[in-house]
Amino acid sequence: MKKFNHFLCIAVLTLFSTAIYAQSTIKGKIIDGDMNSPLPGANIVVKGTTTGATTNFDGNFTLTAESNSGEIVISYVGYVTQTVPYSGNTDLGTITLLSSNVGLDEIMIVASVAVDRKTPVAVSTVKAADIELKLGTQEFPEILKSTPGVYVTRQGGGYGDSRINLRGFNSENVAVMINGVPVNDMENGAVYWSNWAGLGDVTSTMQVQRGLGASKVAVASVGGTINIITKTTDAEKGGNIMSSIANDGYLKYGMTYSTGLNDNGFAATVSASKISGDGYVDGTEFSGYNYFVSLSQQINDAHRLSFTAFGAQQQHGQRFNRSTIAELKDTDSGPQKANKDWGYKNGEVYHQSYNFYHKPQMSLNHLWNINDESALSTAFYASFGSGGGRRDEGSKIGSDEYRIGSTGLTPIDFDKVIAENRANGVNGSSDIISSSRNSHEWYGILSTYKNRINDNLTISGGFDGRYYIGSHWYEVDDLLGGEFFLDNETDTFAFGKPLQVGDKYNKDYDGVVNRYGLFGQAEYQVTEAINVFVAADVSNSNYKQREYMNNTIVGSRESEAVNFTGYGIKGGGNYNLDMNNNVFVNVGYFSKAPFLDDVFLDEDGIIPNEDAVNEKVFSAELGYGFRGEKLSANVNVYYTQWLDKSLGGSIGTGEDLFFYNLQGIDALHQGIEIDFRYRAFENLTITGMASLGDWQWKSNVTSDIRDQSGDIIDVVEVYAEDLKVGDVAQTTFALGVDYKLAAKSNVFVDYNFAGDNYSSYDVTNRGSSDLPDVWELPDFGLFDAGIRHTFEMGSFDATLMGKINNVFNTEYVSDANDLDGTASAAQVYFGPGRTYSVGLKVNF
């Protein structure tokens, strides 16, 4: 027996020592093949096991395997998965993950993606994995709400009706680009996110460049640049099917398939999805289709062509009109859901405010690798938009007397309006439903040449040309039981005519924009640690307006062309103090042409505004970055002067319609931004940011008021000096915790705070120096939580995701319009309460 025990002890010790001996330590560094920079968060798993690790901020990883030899699998969303063998303790050195997309090179040249510790700008990057994890049923811009300097709201809460502000500037002054192609409206600079509702499905990387940015287009932005890089064509064959459900009847399903790159250099990827739901807010039902197509052909070693087309056809009810806090709280639905812009017609839901639009965008990209040092990337793009927003004519729809049940925010009784219209007989409809229709054609070319002169100097430059024509008119949609409708605007061709469904009235005009410019940049690597750049651009904006409805115009119905020349210059440098610390500085000045809407104040006129001038912007920024094994952090201080801002508008209606154009309005936007990412343990990551802004108007101004003939009839004086910029939270904080349950499974909790938020206001109503300050919205903080679990479903990889937004159902005002400086009179939107979503994606 003693001999047996002795033998057993020897056997156990032998097996134990063998197990210890069989263990292997594997280490290496993973970098991004597109930007040659570390790729934090990449997954490394020992093949055939659940043993894994992830890379840190420098792209480094260390992994202990239970076997002496085998293979590790390295993966990251948007990159080609690599399998690497190991034997014993192994240092794999630097491993480059290549993008899984064919045709990305030409887009990266045009799109001007900033490189960490090299490009001297304040930048935040969100990759596809984070978008997939955190977007859920949120609006696409909301993925950026934890980014410094960003404030995002859903406004009325309709599908795609969200807005985004960057460093206190609205979207009209933030350049939004998709694959380097600008998408801001050519007439007023606005961005309508409902047109891009499918971007969450196909975005590879989204980068926010705050301030001057690194974008290579001929027209600069004031607040910054949002650069969205979509998928191109997958190099590997395969695809996925997905479906998700959420609160209030939300349903989405779709599929993606890629042929992979064949021997002839051709690859194709297609993606499509359908989405529908009742909407969180009452009366905001929606439906839409999203699609994406990418084709790539490698012609030879020097030339490649790629074609991309995507769009989102959608329609949705809206909460357009704001209400007071008291009105919203005195409802059965509650302030977060209540909406007075819908009702019932013949027993079915019918909307007073409704939006429908389809704006496909197509681009043909050509990459010419001239030689090892130089390349020319050219994008030819086109967009054709069509749709509109519902309007109502008359005084009945929306009034208290025409609502179901009690007065206030109860649904509209459209049947009562129909009955009275029918009773009018030969007098026609007193109230109708119409739509403000908008369609456009937009063509452009963006060509960028890049040449690496030597190891230190790289130059780039190119041409940015765009042609746009937008058509705008009112159209009768629904006579609501009547036989016809009479337009009451005496200066239109429709006046006095019995209008039927489909007839135009009130307005019918085209806005025409030609914009072209040149840009150039030189980047010089002074030493291994110091990188500097200088960039300049010059552009011309040519505006015309054509008028088809105004019966007071005699002769030509096309305005003279009005030209504005803009220019800009910026420069900066980055200094890597050591492997961990870097500082950067940038400074710039540019002169920016006004928008067409500021050049032609009268939609129905062809007389340009003689007072319109370029806006001027001066901006400077100082930044510091730290990159350590566990901690990554940034601190940015910025100062932006906005000079000669133009603000045009109108007063009154009909024959008593008058126009003003405020010139010389100055503003100062300054602040400090801090963000960090701390890897406390192997499986626990903490992120955070703080943004402290001080954004104020800095001047009092006067403006002439002109009649429709252009004659001066009065003067308006505006007292705006030291007023806080409204409609945006000037103080924001965020804190997030992400815990890895396994190599490809994790849970997260995010907290976002918004404060120092002043209501929006009409600056032209500040006609007295003793007016009260505008109302300051109450501060609020929101918690979001989610989980992602990846598992095998037979022979397929599957990912299950769940997300809860506003976990504690916090009640808060997100947007407000000031009337007299008090909360009781302010017209507001409440943000959404608690929402949830659950989604499943299966890869094949």
C-alpha cells in the first residue's frame, strides 16, 4: 500500500510538472494597417479554446496558453482575421491587421483621417465595434454623446429628427462628410439625419475632428468635422443576417453578403434592412428601407475602381410644435411622450406633422498609384433627393376646438374638419393638408493628389467642385373633404384659382449653387518626434435663384449670379516628448462665404441681399496627450472667434413681409476638454470625459429692415453682448465602465451629464438692453447599460446584444425656446424616457 501511495504521488507530481512545462507565454503588438497605428481592443484567442486576451492602448498583448504549441486567432471588427502559430514562449513582434475592405485606400486619401500622435488636432474616433454595441435604437449622432464638446438631442423625437452641436456650433457650421464627400445642405448648411438613417449598419469608422480639423475640402468648418467612413467591399466571402426588436413596436431586420475578392480582382458587397415602429413619442410612427452597395475592381497594379451607393427611404410622424412644461405634464401620455401634432381620420392615425424623403448618394472612386511615392484619388459623386414635410393651411387644425375629448394635447379630430369642409360646398375647404416639397440634384468631384517627396516631406492638394440645384414648392396633398382650396397669398399665380390635390401654391423656386476651390497641404517630419503641417484653400461660391410663383416679378425670373470668394489658412505641429507624452498646437484663419439663404432673404424673390458679406473665423488650440500601458488621456484648450456672423430673416407675412440681415454679430467660443481611457484590469476598462465651454455673443448690432422691393423702411437694434449661446449644453461630463465577461463578450454602463444649457432664442427679439437673461434648463444626467455576448450557433458565429437607454427613466428637458426668461413660458421638448432594444446577428 505504501508503494502504491508513493507511486501515486510521483505520478501526480509528474503530471503537474508536465502541465507547468506545457504552458506558453505569447506576446506581441497589433497595429492598424491603414494608419500604421496601435489597435487597442483587438481580440486574441488560442484556437480551439476560450483562453484569450485583448490589446492595450499601445496595441500590446500578453497571453498564457495551456499548450506548448498551437495557433492564436487575432480579430477586430472591420479587419481581416489572422491565424498565427506559436511554439513555446513566443514574441510575435508587430502584427499588422489589414482592413477587410477593398477600396479603402482611395477613401482614406480623400477623407483625411487624423492619425494619433501625429496630426495636430483634437480628435475622437469611434469604430464599428463600438457603434454595433452602443447604438441600439438611438439616433446615429447619439453614438457621439460621450465625445468632448458634443451635445446631441432628438429634438421632437421623430425618427431621424436628431441634431448635433460641436463646441457650441450647430450642424450648419460643422462639416459632415461621408467617405470624404460633404453632405451639409448646399443652401443652408443643415444636416438631416433621417436621410442617413442606415449609416449605423455600414459605418467602419466615425471620427470627430474638433476645431479646425484635417479635412481636405475647399470650404472650412467653424466647429469641427464629423468624418464618417463607411464599409467598402469586403475582401472575404461571407455575410450576416440580423434582427432586433425594441420598445414601442420597433422592428428591424436585414442582411449583408459579400462575394469576397476573386482572382480577377473583383469584389462586391450588398446590404439591406427594413425598419419600422410606432415611435416612442405619440404620433411618430415610422418605416423605412436602408441599402448599401459596393463594387470594387482592381484593373491592374496601378489602377482600381470602386463604386458605392447607399441611401435610406423613410417616412415618419413628427412632433414639430413645442409646448410648455405645464401643458406637457397635464397629459395622459406624460411629458416625454405627449405630442399635439397628430390625430385620427376615419378611425386611423393621421399626422399634422409628417416627413418623407429619399436621398440616395452614389460615388465612383478611382485610385491611381502613380509610383511608390505618389497617388491620385478621385471621387465623382451624385445625389438625388426628393420628399417633403407635411404642413396645414387654415386655423382649425391643432386648435383646441378641433381635438378629440378635452382641449390641450389630445389628438386632433380631423373628421370634424372634414365634415365642415364638406358643408362649405362651393366655398371650398377652409383647412387642408399640404406639404413643403424639396428635391435636388447634386453633382461633385473631389480629387486629391498625395506625394511623398522624401522621408520627411509629404505634400497633398486637389480640387473640390460641386454643382447643386434645389427645387422648393408647396403642394396640396389632402383637401380634407372639400372640393377645392383657395390660396390667400395675393402675390402668387395660384391666388384666386381653385386648387386641387397635386397643385402648387404659395412658393415655387429653385436655388442654384456652384462651388469650386483648390486646397493644398504640406506635412513635414522635422525629426522623429516633431511633425508640422501647413494648409491653405481658396474657393468661390456662385449663387442664383429662380422664381416661378411670384406674380409681381416682371421680365426675367432668374436672378443675377452672386459670387463670394472664400479662403483659409491653417497650420500646426505635434511634438512627441517621449513614448508616452505629446503636445500639439494649431492655429487658423478663414473667410467663409454666407449661405444662399442669407444671400436671398426672400424665398419668392430674385433680388440678392446687398449687405451679405463673408464670415470670418479665427481659431487656436493647444493640446496634450498621454499614452501609457494602462492610461490614455487628452487635454485640449481652444479659442475660437466668430466675426461678422450673418443672420438673416423676415418679419410679418403677406404684403406686410419685411426682411433684415444682421451683420457684424461676433461670438467667442472657448473652453477646455479632457478625455481618458483607463484599463484598470485585463477585463475592466474605464472611460471618461469632461467638456467645459464658455460660449457667448460679443456684440450689439443694428440692421436695416427692407420691404420686398429692397427699400429701407426701419432699423432694428439688437442687444446681444455677453449673452450665452443658446440651444446647447456648455458643460458635459461622461463616465463609462466596460467589463469583459469573455474574449468576445462584455457588459457596459455609461453615464452622461449635461449642464449650463440655455434655451434658444430669437436674437432679433433682444431689442432692449434691460431684458432678462434667457432661461437656463435644469441639469440632467442619464445612465445607459448594455451587454454583448458572442457564441457559436452550430457552425456559425452569433452575437446577441441588449441595450437599455435612460435606465432610471429620468425626466428632463432636452431643448427649449425662450420667450421671456422664465421656465413657465418656455416652449420645450422633453427627452425620451427609458427605452430598450435586443438584437441578434449571425455571421456566415
